[in-house]
Amino acid sequence: MTIKLLYFASLREALGTAVEEIPLPAGVGDVGTLRTHLATRGDAWQVLVRSQNLRAAVNQQMAGAAARVADGDEVAFFPPVTGG
């Protein structure tokens, strides 16, 4: 199973990438386990599990930790945005 990942705003800067395609190992089938899996990449990636306000979208639809991830999906991660 391969998915496309997008990182926005401060996440993109912290992780040093805006987009990537990755194969998922067995057992990674939802947004929550995907975040945990990505966090194993190292210190900068820990933000994906430390940030309680991190938002996710699967195929451009807001998604919680239990949202399923399937082959070919696009998963985006972004911090909450404020404006004025």
C-alpha cells in the first residue's frame, strides 16, 4: 500500500519536506497509527505525535485518528491556522 503525504506550514519547515509518497508497513491502516509510524523517523518527526492540535485530512476531508487510510490515498498534516 502506497500513500501520498502532504505537510503544510510549520510542519513543512520542521520536517524539511512538503510532499512524499511512502509504502506503509503492515499494521498501519489509520491516521493515528500513521502518525506514530512517521514519528519513528527521528526527533523532528516527533511533532506528529506530540502536537495535540495537529490536523489531518484524508483525500481532502478532515479526518480524526481513527480515519482509515487506503492504497492511493492522500493524507495531509497541518497545524491549526489562525488569522485576523
